[in-house]
Amino acid sequence: MPDLQIQESGSGEIPAIIELAWKIWPLWYEPIIGPEQVVFMLDEIYNSENLTSQIQNGQAFYLVSVKGKKVGFFSINPGKESICRLEKLYLLPELKGNGIGKLMLMQAENLAAGSSNKMQLNVNRFNPSLGFYLNQGYKIVSEVDIPFGPFFLNDFVLEKEIQIGQ
């Protein structure tokens, strides 16, 4: 896609990541988990202190821009035993379906492939994005219910073998 840029982001881009999360999450997740859980999770995960800690603990964030406008972000976290975690992959809903998400995922996999041979991620069992990941070669390896404050994250754990340039 022309005019698409993906660049690593540090602490200076935390406000942009927070702004994008607050634009994307309510539209995407409220039908799945409800507005109360969306606000709780945004407050917990997407605040300056928590995002700074995530970066300091090795999570690498990447901002995605189209024609200079920030439209999404993703983050990866090198894990144990050659498994990299895709922690976040979010795109403004109005841009879904045009290949940007696939390019973001491919870039995350290429970045991870330098040190890992598998990519792993969690996705809510009712998230329509599950089909996207399955179409990109991910397989469901387990089902988990993770306590998160007063809520539960009802997820599938997905995994894919990766190679550079896949």
C-alpha cells in the first residue's frame, strides 16, 4: 500500500498509542465484551505508566501511518524458547479489509523471525479477528480464561511457525 509507514516507537509515542487505543477499542470490543470491561481494560493497559513499563520490559511498539496519519499499532515481545508474543495489533476499524492488517502482521512476524521461530498471541474467543489469524496460518493451541480485575479474558492462544520473509 502506498504511503504506508511502520516505525518503531519509544516512550515519546505513548500519547499516540493511547489515543489510537481509545479510538479503536470501544468500536471493536464493546460488542464482544461490553463497554464496562472495555473502559476498565483501557484504563489498566493503556496508561502512560503501564505502557512505559511494557517498553522498559522489552516490548517493542510500532506505529503504523498512512499518508502521515497514525492509523494503528502493534507490539511484539520476545519470549522464552524462541517464541515471540504478538501482544497487540490494532487498526482503525474503517481501514480493516484493505490489507493493512496483513502487512502489519507480516512485519511483526519478520521482526520476530530474527530471534524466534514461533509467533504466539491471544485472541478473544468471540473476536471476529480470529478468522483473520486463522487465514494467516495461525492455529489454536489452547483455550484460556484469564482473570483481569473483576473480569475474565476468554481467549484462544494461537501459534504459528515463522521465518524471515514468510
